[in-house]
Amino acid sequence: MELTVILKYLLVIVSVLLIASILLQNRGGGLGTIFGGSGGGEYYRSRRGIEAFLYNSTIVLGIVFGVISIAIAILS
């Protein structure tokens, strides 16, 4: 198997994970309000637990997506 084929499969996997991590983030409410937490006007607060993990994983997956895309373009 060629390296570009492997990178294309990896790009599909990363893109699905990136879409899932973006969709799980709820603007304004966060995961706490989805599962029954209080959602009273908290605009400035820190991310904790799973929200911090989703935020950081979205950033990492975006960077990995960009790097793989550039690698595919260079190798093609």
C-alpha cells in the first residue's frame, strides 16, 4: 500500500473525529447543561472535565487534519 493511500484513510478517520468533536461542543451551554446542569447565564467560565478534553482534542485534530492534508498534497 502506498503512503498516500494510508494518509487518505487516516484523513477520513481524523475528519470524522473532528466533526464529532465539533458537534459535541454546544455553544453557550456546554455539556453540563445538556445533561441537566444549571445553565444560568454563564458566559465567562473555565472549561472543566470533558469540555476541556473536547476543546483540546478539537484543536489537536484540526492541526493533524491540516498536516495530513499538506502531506497528501506534497506527495501527490
